[in-house]
Amino acid sequence: MSLSGERFTAVYRIACPPQEAEARARAICIEQTVEFPERLIEDAAIREQVIGHLAWLQAVGQDRFEAAIQYPVEAAGRELTQLLNVLFGNISLAPGVRLVGFDLSPSLASQYPGPRFGQTGLRDLVQVPDRPLLCTALKPMGLSPGELAALAYRLALGGIHLIKDDHGLSDQSFCPFEERVERCAEAVARASRETGQTCLYLPNVTAPADEITMRAQFAKAAGAGGLLFCPGLSGLDAMRALAADEGLALPILSHPAFQGAYCLHPDSGLSHGVLFGQLNRLAGADAVIFPNWGGRFAYTQAECRDLVAGATRDMGSVRPIFPVPAGGMRLDRVQELREFYGRDCILLIGGDLHAQGPDLVASCRRFADLTVGFPDQC
Amino acid sequence: MSLSGERFTAVYRIACPPQEAEARARAICIEQTVEFPERLIEDAAIREQVIGHLAWLQAVGQDRFEAAIQYPVEAAGRELTQLLNVLFGNISLAPGVRLVGFDLSPSLASQYPGPRFGQTGLRDLVQVPDRPLLCTALKPMGLSPGELAALAYRLALGGIHLIKDDHGLSDQSFCPFEERVERCAEAVARASRETGQTCLYLPNVTAPADEITMRAQFAKAAGAGGLLFCPGLSGLDAMRALAADEGLALPILSHPAFQGAYCLHPDSGLSHGVLFGQLNRLAGADAVIFPNWGGRFAYTQAECRDLVAGATRDMGSVRPIFPVPAGGMRLDRVQELREFYGRDCILLIGGDLHAQGPDLVASCRRFADLTVGFPDQC
């Protein structure tokens, strides 16, 4: 066995007493590769070339360390699933280890085209060069396709750029996927013709593994302008496959359902920047929804900043994507969101648009007006 | 809109002060269904029929409560992905909420055939009616297909019942999937002919979304006796699709890579019984690997008992599956494992078989001898 010598780097935060830090880091080097007692490996080439290398280890706080570990590119093969496995497969099961960043090497990075549109491409699609994009959701669950289409029409008429299915809409008896998608796509197209402004309808194509592609193809044929997808339910790689599908070529909005546990505890799981930023980018999302600080959930400002950094940091040819702060945002917080995220974000407001009063179109227009004159950056 | 009235039940553990418990539980009823301010829902049928019902709420400790919430079966549609979404999609993002169990209603349960083999079927396949089954892994990563096949031959000769690929073996340049599977399957079949005992080889078919089925079909054609799959990397529903595939009809061993964050913190995520037991069963695993207490990881005895309960509790027609305690198990702990898990488990020992000395066949036979005379139950 002889490998190329090219390696990629993962950075872990480790919670342990100082005297254990190096041993913990070296255990990760083993666990994520050979997963076998080093002394029992007869082949010196495996010991030297396959096992992770500890590049550096440094204290970052009281009983907190960061370790950079370099893995051979060949260990990750040519597959996102196996890259995830090397980055955090078994070690996810150990307490006190959090993946806080990674850098792919050139040959590994070249395997991942990432988002087809990214920030720039999505701006081009909706022809909004310099303001935050406006997004909302079709809900509540229980409305019929016709009722959702009527809702979508008004939202599009009010100037929303991206109208997504609620992530709770799949293919239920009270709202079948195909009828919903056809009617909502038609309604949004009709409103766009009236306003002269582009509005994309993004149906939820999170589905059983063997139906995802069919639903996405149906959505495309029906005139959907993008797709909503929950990688926590259907897998990050299923999203990658959607993004890579040349026959679809639709932007993808990633929803965080079922992914909460990855980030909730600061000493384990994945950092917000890794999960919502780096991994969603490798998996082809063009924008990523997350619960903003101060909403119904409990993310902090620092976690949201880390997320934005992961969504936009240099990853070679992998495009930056839009952060989509959500989870109970309100019109009266748009100013605050403007100041925090700058102009390169998508603002997602759901229920609060309806809480403004009966004239939903007017409420959407007020939402749009609030985003004019955005500062340049976070 | 008019629904059937049939509901299924999820039980959540909530960490909060007593005065907040009911409001937290009622917030889950909303978050997991309509995700919309209740006062803004005009249609009374949606308020009454779609929103979750709080069936009961009880204190289970200091600032800890359990809430049973009943959801309409129609909300979960006919899809595992959407069932996961209703059970724990958005609420996974909130701190202090853990899903600790669920009961499907009859019509919902009938949609999930679950494991094709389960404990009884897997015992029949390897013709071991009353002892724990023996399992080991092909590793370390870096060995060639020929070296792994030679290893598989000796392990099968020693009486191991299930030989799985290390979960780190996918389709790497140093060990291509097809060559590995063909050679290992052939080696295991040859050893089985010599011993007269059935040994199953389970290659790892965790793969990109659009290649899983092809790899599984290749494995079947090459003579593999089962499949190893990592639902944390490829998705629970992709495993369900494999289990449901009539053309494959192979037992599935589920590996916990990348799933650690779900269970690590007792006040969030999924209980061990839900993730490794109930959800793996709905998703078709016949046996589930997890890190046993006292190994390289940090699960407790209570967590492992909860896991066994989830793997074996009544779920209607969904079969009980084997717990596979692993993660650094050793021959000198077999007695302890016998006492803890009883006979209805699969014992997975990797590196320690190699640490016994150069005669691997003899070490496997000693492993087998240690499992004779197992007590009846946990």
C-alpha cells in the first residue's frame, strides 16, 4: 500500500484535563482511521500513511484544547458519506469532542462542486443585486393545496422572493405533493407576471430515499423555482445528489429539522459553522435556514456568527451560501437583523407576516421596505 | 379538512422549572405540527385536528417532566422521513427536550414492516438457536482486498457468525469495493464449506445516495450474506429502502457512525432506546451496533438497558432486533456481557481477537467457547 501523501485537516475542540489532551488527540487519529490497536498493525506503511497525524494541539481555555488532525485523502475516498465518516464518524460517540472546522486538500476539494448557485447565483435568479432576499413559508399544515396556492399568490404579489413549503408539508392526504406543487407554482408564476418581479416557489422534496428524485423532477416540470430539503431527515448526501443533478439545476434551501442535537452542546457534536456552513456547502445547499438568536430557540449571537463564517469562509471553488436566520423572526426585528447579518442574508419571516393584520400583501411590502438601505456587511 | 381522528403518541422528557412545564409541552404540540401562532389559525378544524394533543404531563425528577403528545396519523403521511419530522424535527433545535419513546397507532404501524429478519430470522440464517451470535470486523483500513479476504477466511474458520467490513471501508483506491466484496465473500464461503457452519459476510454499503442500491445488489450477487449500513451517514430512510428491497432480502447490521450527538446529553436529542432501538427497527435494521458501557466510549449501564428495551419492546408487528454491544470489547469481558445482555445479543469483538496472539483461528474458537451456557436473559 502506498498513498499519495496528500492530507486534509480537521480541527477538533477537546474538553479534558491538560494531562490528557495529547492522548485524547492521538486517540482521534486512530479512531477515525484504522480503529485498531496501533501496536498490532504489522504493516509499517499503514501506521505511517493511514493513521491521522496530529499537526498541532493548543489550549483554548480552561480544560479546552484544539487539535488539528491531518488525514490521508484516500481515506475519504470519493464520497461525501465517507468524508463525514473520517471527519466525525466514530468519534461523534465520544463525549468531549467537537468538530469545529476542516480544510480539504486540493484533490479532495475538487470532488465537491458544492452549491450550484450560492449567494451570487441566487441573487441573479431573483434579480436582487444588493439587498437581503425575502423569504416566507406556506403554512399552517392542514391547509389544502388550493388554500396554500391562494396564500402563495398573495405572498408573491407582496414582493417575497422565495416562498417555501413549510418543512412539515410532505405528501399528506390533506395536501398531496403533486397537487400542491402544481397549484402553488402556478399561483406564484401568475403573481410574478403581475408584479414583474421574480418570485421562486420552493416545494419540500424531503422524501423517502427512493422518491426524492421523482419529486424534484415533478417540481421542476411544474415550474418550481427551487427546492426545500431537510438533510437531517434524508441525509446530506441526498442533498448533494439533488444539487449535482444537471437535469434539475435548481437552487436548494436547506432546513435544519432533526439536526438540533448536533450543535446544542458546546463540547460535543459539530460547530454551527461546520454543520450549517461547511457541510451544507459541500452538500450543495445554496442557503441554509437556522434558528436565529433571540427567537423561539436558543442559539447565541456567537454561534450565529460562527455559522455565517462557515457559510462564507474560503473553501476554494465551493461558493459562499446565504445564511437564513429564522425561528420566530418578526418585522420589528428586521432592523436588528440588518445590523447583525448585513445585506448578504435571506430574511425568513413566517407567522409574523400574518400577525400584522388582514392585508397580507401590504405586510409583505412593509417587510420589503424594511430591507432597503442595508449596510454592506455583518 | 377532516382527519380520521387516529393519533400516535410521542413521549418527551422536558427539562425546565415546574411553572414552565405545561407551556413547554404545549409549545411542542404546535411546533411539531402547524408551527404557526394558534390564534391566527382561522380554520377550527386545523386547530382541533392537526395540532398535537397533550395527553399527560408528569414530573419525573427535579425540574424534569415527561409529556405524552398525540399527533394525527395524517401529519406523518406515509413516510419515515415525515414521521421523524413530526416526532422530533424542529423541536430537536430547542434545548431541554428529549424524545424518549413513541407508540405508533395501528394504521401507522402497518406502514412499517421493519426488520426483515430480526432476532429470530437472523438466528435461523446462521443456525444458532440459543447462544449469542459472534461478530467481528475486517480491519485495519489500509489492508488490500486480498489481505482482508485472507483475514476473513481465518475468522470464519474460527467460528465467527457475522464478519462485517470495518465501517471505514467504503470504495477507496487502496481497497476498491467490488474487489473487496468479491474476494471476502469467496473466502467466507470457502471457510463455511470447510467448517460446515454458516458465516455471513456483511460488506459496508454506506455510499452516496445514488450508489447504495447498486452496491447492495453487487454485494448480493457476489455472495454477501448481509449488509453493514451507517444510517447516520446515509440516512435512516435509505436503510429502510434497503430492508424493503425484495430483490436483496439480506439482513442489515446498523452502525452508529456520526450519530453520537443524538444521545450524548441526557436533556436533549434522542434516548438510546429511541435511536438505536425503535428508529433502527422502523428503518429495517436486524441488529444494531453501539458502544457498550465500559469500553472506549462512555455509555452507562442504564443507557445500554434503555437501548435493549427499545430494541425489543413491543412494537406490534415490528420484530425485535439484536443489540450488538461493541466499542473496545475484549474476550475477558465476555462473561460480564453474558450476564448483562443474556443470550439474545451479538457480541462484537475486533482488535482484541488479534491481541490474543498469532493464532487468530484459535482466538475465535476461544471467543465461541466463552459464549456456551449463556443465561436466558438480561
